[in-house]
Amino acid sequence: MDKIVKKQQLIGIIVSDKMQKTVVVKVDMRKRHPKYHKAYTVSKKFKAHVETGEYKVGDKVVIESIRPISKDKRFKVISKI
């Protein structure tokens, strides 16, 4: 029987498009402190695969997890928001 895998989707802003077929996407996540219950923002950058050069710096995009393409590229750009 095939295993159904739910792929992780994240929304972020492109901060770099200087590489070929790769963009760097910054994803902001809201967290809450376990003791003090104050909400704060945590940012993380992901490298995402893109075949064409249609995405530019500042675009808001949806990225989805895929199999590893390189050492640190595990996402691909799905669409522009």
C-alpha cells in the first residue's frame, strides 16, 4: 500500500534571486513564549527551486517541501501570491 505524504507548504517573501534556478525565501513564523506567553516573530530562510526566472526579489510566494535537490535545497516555489 502506498504511503500518503502530506507536503509542507509555507508562505514567504523572496530575498535573493541571484542564483540560477534557486531563490532564497524568508518565512516569518509567530511563536508564543512558553512561560511569559508573549508572541514574537521568528524568521528563517529557505532555498527553493524554480525552473524559470519569473520570480523577483520582494515577491510573496508559496513554497512546498520536496525531495532534496542539493545540500540545502528542499523546497520548490509553487505559486506567486
